[in-house]
Amino acid sequence: MIADCFKLYMDYSDFIDSSSFVTARNVEDFKKLFIDNARVWNDYLWDPKLEYANVYADQVYYYHRIKGLKVEYDEDVLEQLSKINLEEMLKDIDDAEPNDITYKYEFNARKGVYYILNKENKVIYYNEPVEYDLNFIFHISTEDQMAKIADILPIDFQSKK
């Protein structure tokens, strides 16, 4: 389930459709991959920062509508994710929903971004990607048989929880 979710994330993270345009549907498909209030590292800004996933997606639609985002990932990321089993995950039992056992899994991946917004909100294009090492946090519901992304944080991020 995690590999399937990440594959969709990879497919949707550039936000372009088969005609190479960013559409409202692409944005909505991207948002569906996340739990409510999921946070992501806004890696297409000159000064990256933490944002809610839905805000991130809406801003791509607004600022990157012409070309979307050009991104890349480590080649073997899906192969690594396909080898994960439930025993490797942290179990999170919700007393209110005892039949729905939720698992949490964290996975580090490198993401390369080619289009960055400068401080004047103009798109800068790079020949080589600006790379970020990110911690993808997944929640897996046994009842829904589905994985969703809870957060995407830079690996060195220190949460203030």
C-alpha cells in the first residue's frame, strides 16, 4: 500500500497531465494522497518552509500553472518501498475505533526539484536539480486498506511538538 501511495505521489508531484498542463484535477488528485492537516516541505520556494499539503498544491496551481514542477526521485525508491511489511511499522491503536488498526511508517527519500520560485515569485529553471532529503511519514489504515501521507519533512527538521 505504501509503494502504491508513493507511486501516485511521484506521478502527481509534478502536477502536469498528459497534455503537459497543470489542472485543477491534478491538484485535487495530489491532495487526496494526504491525511487532513498533513504538512509538506515547500521545496519549490527560494526559502523552503513547512506548509499544509493543500496550500502547497494550491500554490503550485497558481504559480506553476504553465509548466508544473519538474521533479525526480532516487531510481530504486519504489523497489525499497515494495519490500516493507507490517512488522516494520509502528502500530497506533485508536481506542475510539478498535477495529481500525493504523500503522505509521517513516521512509527517507531524496527529491530533486528543477523549478524554484524566487523571492519575487518568478520561476527559476535549473539544469541540475536542487535536492532535498525528505522524511515521508505514512499512515496505513487496516480498515480502509489504504496508505496516506501524514507529513513530508526535511530529515533534519526538529518538530516543536
